[in-house]
Amino acid sequence: MTKKVAVLPGDGVGKEVTKGAIDVLNAIGQRFNHQFEFSYGLIGGAAIDTEGVPLPESTVAVCKEADAVLLGAVGGPKWDAVPTQLRPERGLLAIRKELDLYANLRPVTYYDSLADSSPLKKEYIQDVDFIIVRELTGGLYFGKPSERRTNGSEEVVVDTLYYKREEIERIIRQAFETAKVRRQKVTSVDKANVLESSRLWREIAEEVSKDYPEIELEHMLVDSAAMQLIRNPKHFDVVVTENMFGDILSDEASMLAGSLGMLPSASLTLNGPSLYEPVHGSAPDIAGQNKANPIAAILSAAMMLRHSFGLEEEAKAVEQAVEHVLNAGHRTADLANGSHYLSTEKMVEAIVDTIADDSAIVN
Ligand code: NAD
Ligand code: IPM
Ligand code: MN
């Protein structure tokens, strides 16, 4: 099959890890006889530097012509002083809104060979396997007003947590659909003891759950959920939550897998191309050093194969190659606990070689 992939590398390590994901897609193309055609667009700081805005029209056009979008990461200290509306992160929020990427799936997977990379004890994290379903185009990130103003002599600031009923309903439905093919359990995370938006969220979760009698629904307050993720992460199967809660909990959850550099994501829409990106950012502290872990980006490409192209076997081949390489003891710096580690490029090479040599993977 032939598929068009729009690539938005962005900034910092975003550029380094998307290169790795492209190499992996090409290796899959070779082995399974598919053609991936790549087109490129600027986003974030890279777009600000050349076009003056974080999301040029031309980038939106490149995305809309594609079957799926692969994104690296945006942001960095260079653009910290630009006005809020022009920050690199605004480019990312704008493309999410523009493509209506409301459902952000962030799976958290335990790899046995990485038990020592996590700061948490093995007995707690062993066999952890859950997925955060993060609402991505509403909530605190997009509500209006969001501004600074003066009230007489007082400086005030406001951000708004705004949702329409349908926006909550569709993400909760996505969570139940996800749970159907997993362990039949949804944990809806909110702050219903304080926020009106969370009270409606809970009501809707209860309503939707009536359509899924076989699936267990529980509600959990977000502060408690942050604690339970460390105390008993095996408790979770599908976690569904508001945009900002999901952002925070997923970075926390990455440490169960060993590193933020291990967590992929899929940002799904009902119409048009979906987008795939690692959970991590541009990592300015290691950018340009060929040191970033490319696995989050590579596993995001696997999610693209699965969710956008229906290529389950190919997605599994990528995931198995990653596991194989980790089992063989290969590590990037973030996973290595100070001992010998591979560069970004060498890690990509190891994964690509494993995909090319299908006998390397023992099921
Ligand atoms: P970050 O995720 O970039 O980095 C946090 C820490 O994790 C750093 O120590 C970094 O070195 C490490 N890390 C991240 N990715 C890694 C990888 N692939 N391999 C090894 N180590 C990795 O978060 P931050 O430092 O708070 O933010 C930096 C910039 O990135 C900010 O401008 C922020 O807005 C942006 N950001 C962008 C995205 C995105 O584009 N999706 C996500 C998060 C943060
Ligand atoms: C993420 C990032 C983004 C978010 C930022 C860069 C806007 O942290 O994708 O997790 O908060 O959604
Ligand atoms: Mn984040």
C-alpha cells in the first residue's frame, strides 16, 4: 500500500527522533512491501524563525493532504520571551484544533528488561499496562477568556476550563471503546469535589457507561490518581481525563516505563489525518547531542501503522523490534543508569536492523 505521511519535526530533539521514526517506517515499507511518501512542514520555533508564526498555513495544508501526520516536538529556551500567542507551543495546540485531534491515546507499557531503568521498585511496576485517554482539544488549554488584564490598579489573570457536553461525551466514549478490547475497566479521573466541569464529566461518564454494561467504571479524584499511579499502577487499565490532567499524569506515568523517552502517543480524529507524536518535549538539555531516546517517536510510528493504516502486523513488528533491542541490552543515555549507552542514531540502527532481519525476532 502507498501512504502519504506529513512530517513536522519541530524543534530540539524533535528533529532527531522523527528522523529515526522515518527510518523505521522505511524499514517496514521494505519488509512488508509498502510505500511511505513523506512531505515536510515547519512547526513551533522552526516556523517562528522562518515564517514568523508557529503554525504557517502551508504546514496545515501539508497535513491535510496527508494520510497521517508524524510530529517531533516543539519549543525551547530560544522562544521563551515571545508573546504567549506566538509561542512554539501555540503551533502544536493550533494543529490539534485544526485537525480536530480530540482523542490522545498514551499507552504506558512495562518492559521487563527496563525494570532497572525506573526509579520505582520492580514489584510495583512489573507488568504495568494501561492507557491514558487524554481529551486534547478542549478544557483548560482552549477555554476563553485566557488573558491578563488590570482591574483598576490590580493585575489579574484568567484561564478558563470550558467544555461542551458533546466534547466530554466523545472522549468518554473513546475510553469505553478502548476498554472493550483491553481489560474492560475505565477509570475516569476528575476533580469533582471542586470543579463544576468535573461534575458534568462524572454525570456523562455514568450515562455513557450504560451503553457498556460489561465494562466497569470507577471515578477517581486527580490528586488521588497521581498517588495511586505510583502506589498501585497495576490497578489501571484505561484512564480517561481532561486535557491538562492528562498532560500531567502521563509524564508522571512515564517513569513506570523507565523514561519519558519511552512513551508514544496517537492523537486521533474522526475525519481526516490523525497525528502521532512522542509524549516528551524538545528536551533542550540534550538537544543536538545525538543522545535522545528515539523509541517514543518510533513507537508513535507503530501507532500510526495500527490506527491510521490498519497495519497491525507491521505495528507489531516495530514493537517487537524495540523489545528485542532492549532485551539485547541496548540503551540510550536516559535508560542506562550511567553505564554504556548508544547514540540516538545507533539505537535507530539497531531497531532498523532488527526489522530488516525478521528472523531476529522470536515471538
Ligand atoms: P521535555 O519533555 O522536553 O524534557 C523533560 C526531561 O526529559 C529532560 O531532562 C529531557 O532531557 C528528558 N527527555 C525528554 N525526551 C527525551 C528523550 N527522547 N530521550 C531522553 N531524554 C528525554 O520537557 P521540558 O524540558 O519541560 O520542556 C522543553 C520544551 O519542550 C518546552 O518548550 C516545552 O513546552 C516543550 N514540550 C513540547 C512537547 C511537544 O511538542 N509535544 C511536549 C512537552 C514539552
Ligand atoms: C504534550 C506537551 C504539550 C501539551 C505542550 C507542549 C503544549 O506537554 O504534548 O504533552 O501540554 O499538550
Ligand atoms: Mn506534556
